[in-house]
Amino acid sequence: MKMRFYNARIITMNGREIINGELHTDGDTITYVGAEAKPGDFDKEVDCGGDVLMPGFKNAHTHTAMTFSRSLSDEYQLNDWLFKAIFPREAKLTADYVYWLSKLGFAEYLSGGVTSCFDMYFERDAQAKSAVETGIRNVFVGGVNDFGGIEALEDDYIKFNQYDDLISHKIGFHAEYTTSLDLMKTIRDIAHKYEAPVFSHLSETEAEVNGCKERYGKSPVVLLDELGMYDFGGGGFHCVWFDDQDLEIYKKKGLYAVLNAGSNLKLASGIAPAAKYFREGINVAIGTDGAGSNNSLDMFREMYMDTVLSNVVEKDAAAVDPFNVLKAATTGGALAMGLNDSDILASGKKADFIRLNMKDPAMQPENNIINNIVYSGSKALVKMTVVAGKILYEDGKFYTIDMEDVVSNCNKIMEQLR
């Protein structure tokens, strides 16, 4: 299908310029982005009426099927939350449960302008089926720990990197504190075999970092680096408690710090030093984490928090440039996930983009469009979400998801899990 989107303000994320022009697609690919009007033979033409077109958000840390845990255990800090509220219920999850719970999460992503997610969970066949049916990009990352997963890590890596154009897989494990040293070495060996980046939860809490130092005499970042875990890149989720040595390793190796402000605040884990990451030239991406620890899957809210919290920590209202945060939420996430053809809007890139309503009161007056999106934007702005050249969501309507069916099934599932 060939589509033309015209009369648009286009934020390509390939620099700060906003183009007044149009964008064309052919199948799953962008064929033109520019100021020159180019009518032609299109199957669909959309007058954007001055609305913004920009790359879709890349939710760079998710546990999508954890929608079951939304508002279910809000009184715990991280360790108790995991071991008292989450792990016992996860033990009851079936493939069918994960299928429906994932579809609920995908609906929330699409309505919030998210075109791809970086997901650490299990029952991957069920989630992959749900993602392909929905039409969203889903990048898996291994969640191996001492409770299991290593026996399938390499097979999953091979399988899901050949599964479908919308599905891919990265090497990963849950965290240092849930994974033995011998097991981490095995994961490293698999990563080296495929020359693959490695991702994990990392330095999320002060207690986690202190525990690692007690066990090994060094921080989790230093431990993983010395193990050779980062020899082919990768990064960490949360990255709250970094010291100068950790920062230097991330900068030198070109690793990705994936920030999760909402989850870190809700679980009282701390505030990641985002301003320092940007200042030091460290690669940054943004994710929501799961619905149990956030509880929202809203990337607008994450961008706002990452910006203003850093300003407070730095005691400087200009500590973080909103453009850098928007870039982290789009381009940064794409590159962290290995979606190098979905990072910006340009000819030859994948047609993964969103349309934002510039007539919304929160977007007016147009003193600074980028700042408006980061500081005053919300999911209410998202008029359209396009993935691989297909319109999946538009003006409150899902084209690939039956929400009544999803809601009914998810609530039946919760009757069992509660």
C-alpha cells in the first residue's frame, strides 16, 4: 500500500529541524520525506492539517504481559514486590494468559504512540503470536536467572531472529543478584559466540549495588565488564546507582543506559542521573518497565519525569535538553534494540511513525513544539500510530485489536491469578 501524508510538521529526529512538508510510504518503507509537495499515485492520502509526524516511541524496557499486576501490589519496595507479589503469580501464568495480557499491553502502547517494545518475559511463542497479530514490533531480550531460562536462551535467540520481520531477540539475563557467576559466564559465552550485545536489569537499587560489592568487591557494571559481557555492546535497564567508574565504562563501550523513571519512583529505588548521562555522551534510551511497577505504560510521562527530575537533582532548570529526551525515547530506543532502520524518518527507513494532534490545547501556543511534546504532551495527543506502513491505531480505534475481547479475557485471567 502506498500512502501520502501531507500538510504536516515532520520531526525526523535526524537533527532539530522541523520540516513543513510530507511523508510517503510504500509497503513497510518510507519513500520520501521533504518540504516539496509530490502528488502521485497513492492508495491513501492523509491531510495532516498541520499535525506533527515523528518516529514512534521505542519503549526500551518492558515486561508487557505484566499488565496482570497493574495496581495489584502497590505497597512494596522492589525486593518484596518481586518475591511476595510478582513471582508467586507469575508461576501461574500460562501461554494463553501471556497471549491476552500481552495484547492488552500492545493496545496501551499503540494508543500512546509506541511502535516497538524491548521485552523481557517468558512464554515468548505466545507473545510473538500476539505481537504479529497486532502488527507491533517486539524485540525480546533474555531474562535468564538462577530459576531457569538458560536452556532456551540460545535456541530462542536463533528462533526469534528468524520468526517474522516484526520480531527479533537480544541476549540478556535478569540481573546480577539473581544470576550466579557461573551462569553469567555461560551467558557471556553465548554472546561471544554470536558477537551479540547483552542487556540486564542493572544498578536499579542501592542495595543491589552494595550486595554485588559484598559478593565480588566491585559494582555490577564493573563485574559484567570484567566478565566480558559487554565486549559486543549492550547495556542496562534502570541504571540508577552508577559511580564514575561505571559511567566511564558505559561511555567507553558505547553502552545504553535505559531509564525507567516511573518505576524507580514508585518502588522508591532512586533517580537516575540522566543529566550526567547526556552530558558525558552516554547512549540513553527510555522505557516504562512493566505495568506492575509503574503502573502506566506512557512514554510521555516518562519523558517528563526524566527531564524534570534531573533538573531537580542538578538544581538547574536547564540541566536536561528536552530534545535529547525526545531523542532518547525514539532514536535511542531504536538503536538500543537493534532497530537501526526505525530510528529516524527518512527515505529507506521503516514506516514506523505517529501523528500528534497539534490542535490539542496542550500544544498551543507553538512557542516550542519539541518542549511542548516533552513537558505538556500526553497520550491524548496520539491521533495515529503506524508500524511497518500499516495504520494500527487512529482516533481511538484499533484496527488489529478487539478491545472488548481483550478486556473480557484479561479480567477472566485475573479471577484466576488473584
